[in-house]
Amino acid sequence: MHCCSKQCLSLVWKDALKNSRAFHRPAYCSQKIATVEPSSPNVRTEIPGPKSRQLLKELDRIQNTGAVQFFADYDKSYGNYLVDVDDNCMLDLYTQIASIPIGYNHQSLIDAVKNENNLSTFVNRPALGCYPPRDWITRLQTSLLAVAPPGLSEVQTMACGACSVEHAQKAMFIAFQRRKRGGAPPTQEELQSCKTNDLPGTPNLSVLSFKNAFHGRTMGALALTHTKPMHKLDFPQPKWPIATFPMLKYPLEDNVRENQAEEKRCLAEVEDLIETWKKKGEPIVGVVIEPIQGEGGDNFASPQFFQGLQDICIQNDICFNLDEVQTGCGVTGLFWAHEHFNLKQPPDIVTFSKKMLTGGFYYRSEYRSQEAFRIFNTWVGDPSKVVLLEAVIKVIKQDNLLNRVTEIGNYLWPEVEKIQKKYPDFLSRVRGLGITGAVDFPSLDDRNKAISSYYQKVYYNI
Amino acid sequence: MHCCSKQCLSLVWKDALKNSRAFHRPAYCSQKIATVEPSSPNVRTEIPGPKSRQLLKELDRIQNTGAVQFFADYDKSYGNYLVDVDDNCMLDLYTQIASIPIGYNHQSLIDAVKNENNLSTFVNRPALGCYPPRDWITRLQTSLLAVAPPGLSEVQTMACGACSVEHAQKAMFIAFQRRKRGGAPPTQEELQSCKTNDLPGTPNLSVLSFKNAFHGRTMGALALTHTKPMHKLDFPQPKWPIATFPMLKYPLEDNVRENQAEEKRCLAEVEDLIETWKKKGEPIVGVVIEPIQGEGGDNFASPQFFQGLQDICIQNDICFNLDEVQTGCGVTGLFWAHEHFNLKQPPDIVTFSKKMLTGGFYYRSEYRSQEAFRIFNTWVGDPSKVVLLEAVIKVIKQDNLLNRVTEIGNYLWPEVEKIQKKYPDFLSRVRGLGITGAVDFPSLDDRNKAISSYYQKVYYNI
């Protein structure tokens, strides 16, 4: 059994198509950039079409193109409709690996780029950690801080998801060692030895992650990632502890006792690992977990599981780090997925990127580095992305999009359940919250056939 | 003895000031953004000034501000002049940690942002690895490929320097293991074990770096970095081999034999480490080195040293990876610093970022991953930065800036040598190529005093 959010997306697509009356070209105004949402998808060629295939051949001389699906025409794309170079207009529920927050060519983003007041922000990328721009604090207040997870008022920007996870990890190590030193400064031996990756300055510490987790592709982030072999094969990695993420049975209402036992077992495993790794001299400084596992199969756990996990972290004085790179920015109907968990206190660290357009992490004050230049790099983010985020957040609030996500989720998942009931041998484990979720097919092959047949149905207008 | 490029920059500043006649406000036109270069610096307050100090206090509620020097007004900055919020106009030779390629608010960059044809590129950041934009190949050809190091025709974009170093490292591991498998596919055991960071899928492999090297701040990049304790302290790191970067004696013409012996000794150490680490079962897959060490003290080695190093890599069938994040984009008078080395064949990998505005790496075909999704992440770079780079490269070519860099270097370093001769107890080891270089002070304290007194001289107009 293999599952993936793409399955769900295809289903939504199918559903949308069912209700569409006609396939016609999206309307573009005379401007270069599309300003009207097409009324439906319109697939004219196989995908990738002839123009994409020609470009693919050319790009392949420059780099590996194995992941390229097609070449897109971003001038013509609008809202949730992505148009490719062969003029195929697709209802896009994958949105650039879940990184487009309010659709293509949203007028508010166009306005933000065209606004003369923002011009120098797009032209001059500063070393933010050293020479922040005049309006940086205001920008942070109207963007990242305006949607900060409840109880968190500090934030560090970074350029991408992996960097956010890496530097959040560093914040954990710093806080752990500071507590261990009990206020004393590092020794000369520590300061010298760390330069050559030696003990005691380079300590034996570990971070706990979960099976099927995805946190990124640089060494420290990849060490926490356990999804597909192609992400990991051949790369040296720290050998850190990995716990089991609960694998719930559906429908939830029929499996209450079993699922409670599964989550209890997973929490016990975490406690056990914390104990074991302390004894073996490579203590766990923190737990990193997605509120909903994305790449690993849209796996959900209950609020009680996350409450229990936070309790374990508090009891052991280690960091509780929620990676909301994929779940943040409203996809669950609340701005942050962990707001569904009723945690007793804010998570210690919340990492973000993708739809937030900038990477970074929120943190509790005790995870602030006391020294300069430790959580740092040349750019530490990009104010031009924060300008865009500011516009995105304004739209989310003005258009009441969080409520809309909840409404869609409330409609969508019961509908998918109905389809599942119709095809019980083919579909299972429907699960979703807001607009994130999945359904399982019996095999990878079945899933691929289904996706492919959706494409074909649109293409041949069946 | 401690050295750093800031020293050199300060000297240039001093020199520039010597020739400036008056301190007056830079001329701004009625537009929001400055369009005229000030005729001289104009420092009106202490730095940071009162407005910067107020903003610092506010920002400190949100994050650690220990590295913040002052808040900048990027609307008012122009060319090499950086204006802060207290209206201090400074001749900026530090250029946002060496990441601004052609000065602030260059008209060509403003035009690129304002160009309607580029609008959707700034608005819609794609998942480049899956859905590249229609014009992506043309963009690559007019930007990154137009300045590719001689003999390299493949390039992978990334968002920042650390990510570039990390993914270049992964390309090395992939190529090494592919050679080891001799064309055979990975085993099922390898595919399964790598998901949990276990042998054999997660192999024991290492990368060789150099003392005083700086390559970035994420775990894999930081493992190669050996400059300041504050970058490294408390972070677990792979224990990989570290060789000695030659520490040359100056003036070079008086120390020919000694310097040759030093470089020979360093190369012998590399050969020795390759042998030792092969025997201990953690073979070195590649050597990563800066053509000129930047953060570690502007340390130069001779072309012969780099030729010898490449020979060793070829003989041992391992990767020769030049990290040009700091030295690329023309600062030495050639577009890439390694073009000064007369290498017998192109380096296997050349990483870049900073002034290139986008990160990434060029590579020889044998370092291309044969499988999709291995050198990959959500964004794999940002086309909007490539749009800016395209403009930068056009300006560099049209304005013949590489020649200008050579001319400045040819003037600058003999002048600094004259100053050194005047103060032999205070200055030593003048070294430079183009506009990158340094001079040493007797101690860190002396250096800081010198820098501080330059600021003061400008402030008090002495």
C-alpha cells in the first residue's frame, strides 16, 4: 500500500471536471499577464506536449531533467490554472510542490512588485543580519509576526526550507549546550577543538526524527528525512534516533481503541529512545516532527499524540520543534496546523517555508542564540520575499481564506469518502484536514494508472 | 597575527578619503531611488547612529541583533555608496558581505525589475526542477552559461551558497558510488538501509577540506568550514579530514624557495590523507577548496599548488571542487579566480553564489546525477535572481568591468605595499589580486583600533 497527496489532488481534479460544462481557452486580456481565471481546464496535447518535449531535449544538455513534467507559461497561468507551453490549461492542485499560496499572477502580488516603494527591495538584496533595511521591523510586523503562532513573538528568517530546518537545529544544539554549561562560557578547549570538528567543541548530540518524515535535503535536514531512497542513497549521514510515526486506521471512529494504542506505543518508543541515547552518550537535544507528514504520505496523528509528545519534551528538557514548511500558511483551515492540537504551551520552534515564500523559524526566547553570528549566513532570507508574503497575508485575511479552506475541507473529504464507499477494493484510508489530505490506492501501479487516466480523460474530453 | 579582508577594505576607504575634497550630501533626484553617485562619503553621526540604535532596540525584541551594524536606507544608496537611516553616506567596500555585484540601485537592475516581460518571474516562483518557465533555457544561456568556466557546459541552480556546497557534495558522493558500482544499480539492501541512515545505503565516505576554509553554515557545508569557533561550536559534525592550506610568506619574490616548500608539504599532506582515509574505510570522494580563502584571511596559494592539487585528484579518481562563492563574478579580474591557475582540465565542480545573485554549481558531465530527484528541492533556485544576474553580466561585459578590476588591482596593491613599507612594524603580508586581498595587522586589537579610527576620522572630518 502506498499513498501520496498527489492521489488526492487527482481526485479533486476529477471532481472539478465533473462539474465543468465546456473546455474552452482561458480568457486573456491584452496584457502580457493573464488576469482572468479560466472557467475550466483545457488539455490539448499529451503532457508533456511537443513544445515541452523539444525544450526538455534542450535543457537536458545543461542538466538532469528527469523531474521535469513540462515547461510552464507563467504569463498565461492564473489562479489555480497552470498553462504549459503547449497551451494546455490545467487545474493545478500541486501548486509548485505546495509553494504557491494564493494562485498564479494574483493582482496583489503584481501590485507589490510594481509598487515603486518596493523597488529597491527587489533590486538590492541585503545581508539582512548586518544591514537590515529601514523598514525591516515594520515588514516583519505586517508579515511574519502578523501570523506568528500563538505565544511566539520571535522569528528568524532564512532563504529556504532546508536552511530553516538546519538553523533551527543549530538553535536546539546551542540551547542544549548552554543549559549544560549552566551559564558558564565555553572553555578554550571547546573553542579550539570545534574548528577541526573535534570533541569537546563538536559534541556528540542527536536529534530525534520520525519514520516517513521529510525535512529537507541538506545534510542536517536530510538526516531527519526518511521517505524515499532516492533522497538519501549514497550520502553520509549522522546516525540519529528515528521513532515511529503513528499509522492510524480509518475510519477513525471505528478504530478508536486501536489508534490510541498505536499512538501510545509510538510515544513510549520516543521516551525509550531519549533514555537509550542519553545512556549511550549522544543525548537527544530535540524532537522534530511534521504536524501532518506530507511527502511521507499525508499521515495524521491525533492532537493527544502531539500533546503527549510535547509533554515528553518538557519532562526531558529538550526542544519540541514542529516543522510546518508544508502545513503552514493556512492549508488546514488554521494558519498553522499545530493550532489544531490545543498544546499546553507554544512549541519551542516552528519552521516554515514554501507558501510562506520566505523560509525561517519562530522560537521561544530560550532558543534565541545569545551570541551574534551563530544563526547566520550572508543573506539570512530575502526581504523581497517578505514583501510578497505581506501581500499574501493581506489577501488571506481580507478574503477570509482560512474559513474558505475549512469549508472546502468540510465538503471535500465526506465526498471522497462517498467515492471510497463506492469502490472499497480500490480506495482506502480517506483522510484530510482543510485542503491537505490523501486516499490510498491498493498499489503504486494502481495509483499511477488512475492519475494517468485522469490526464487522458481531460485530453480526450471523455 | 590575525587578518581579514575588512582590513584591506578599510585601507581602500582611507585611501579614497584622502583624495576626497569635501563631505557633502549625496545628490538625489526627485525619484524615490537615488540615481546619482555621491562624490564622497559623508558621515554625520557615530555608527550606529541614533536612528539605527532605536531600530536596533526594536528589532532586538524579535531576534538576536548582535551582528547588526546599522540599518540601511537602500532607496538612498547608490553605486558603491551605502546610506544608513541616520543619513550617513559610506563608501561601501564590504558590499553586503561581498554579495552586491555592480553597486546599489544600478539602472540596469531597476530596468530588469520594471520590465513587464519579467513581471511574472518576480510574482510566480516555480518549482524549477518540475515546471521550468518557457524561457528558462534562454535565461540560462544569457546568464550562467554566458560566463561558464572554460570547459564547463552544465549547471545546476540552487538558492544560496550553503545549498550549492551541500548539493555539489551530494553530486560527488553520487559519482563516487556510481563508479564503485561499475554500472550496476544499487542493491535492495542499499535502497532500504539508506532510509534509516544505515550501512550500506548510507556509506562511510568523507570530503577533504582545508584549515581556515569557509564553505557555509548548514551541516554538510559547515563540516568543511574551519574559521571561527562561533560558526562551529556545539554543532555535531562529521569528522572528516582537514589538510593545511599553504601559508605563504611575503613579499613572494623574497620567499620563493620557502613558499614552494610550504606548498609541496601541503600537497604531500593531501596525498597522505587520501591514503590514510582509504585505509580506514572512509574514503575521500573529493577535495573542496576556495581559490582564495576569503573568510579565513584572504589566503592565496600559487597556480602550481592548484595544478598539483588537481593532479592528485585526477590520480586518485576523486572530485576537484572549487568553491567560488566568494571569488567568482570577476573580483580577481577574470570571471572565475581559477582561470588564473592554467589548470590542465576544467575543475570537476565549481560552486557559486553571492555576487552571482543565484546559487548553484557548474560541473563536468560525469558529476551529473543520472537519476531524477537526487539533486533537488522545492525551488532549486529562483528565476527572478537569474533575471537580475542576466542584467549584471550584460553590464560587466558592456562596461568592460573585468579589465577595470585588473586596472584597480594593479594600482591598489603596490600602493598598499608603499604604505606597508612606511609602517613595517604595523602592516605586513600585503597580498591581493584584482579587488580581493588583505594586509595583516600585528593583532586583532590593532586591527579593530585602526578600523574604528577610520570611522572616526570620517565622522569628525579630520
